[in-house]
Amino acid sequence: MATAIKVSKEDETKNSFQFTVDNSPTLIAEYHEDAIKQNSLVVRNAVSMIWVGILLIIGSFVAYAAGLTKDLLVGTLAGSFIDIFSATILYLFNKTDKDKQIYFNNLAKMENDKKFLDLLQNINDEELRKEVLNKIVDSNYK
């Protein structure tokens, strides 16, 4: 779970603020948890398929060597097809995962910007607000 920042002013005469962290689900946290579930499912299944293909190829050679079959080509081609198909799935998955990571980073940046803007709204002192805004802009956009 991600954290949300809450700000409350302690004293009306001072520019003193109390920051509390609230553990509540955010859009980023929900997206990230969903992405992790999908990633593990796809990778686990693709790796399992690769092992099935390898075992099929080995089984074909063993069956041929033991004289159980005279056709080595069928099992070898089937196992090779499964391995190539699984490797293609992993390749495409890694390619799309990079795009998801870029989207996730942009989503996190947008959420952090919103938190900073919420913080700025709670500051009553105009000078302090300008100073905090300058620091936010300097740290995020330069």
C-alpha cells in the first residue's frame, strides 16, 4: 500500500505543520499490485511452458533411443514449437512491461504532484507558500 500525506496546522500564529502518514490504497498502489500479479502469472506460465517443451524434446530422444518410436521428428518439433512460442511470449511481455513501467512512473509523478499541491493549499503564509513552491518546481522540473 502506498502512503498518503496529511497536513494539519498546529498553531495559527506560527508556520508550524504536523505531517501524518495515512496508509490508504492509492491509484499507484492498486496499479502496482495488479501489475505484479499479472507479471508473476505470465512469467510463471511461460517458464512452465518452456520446461514442458524441453521435457518433450528430451522425452522424444529417450523414446527414440529406447526404440519405442521410430519418429524422432514429431516430438522434437512439438517441443521446439512450445519453446519458441514461450520465448516469444516472454519477449513480448518484457517489451510491454517497459511501457507499463513508463506509465507507472508517470502515474506516480502525477500523484506526488497532487500531494504537493494539496500541501500548498494548507499553507496560509504567502511567502512560505512561494518558497515551498519554488523548491517543488526546482526538485521536480529542472
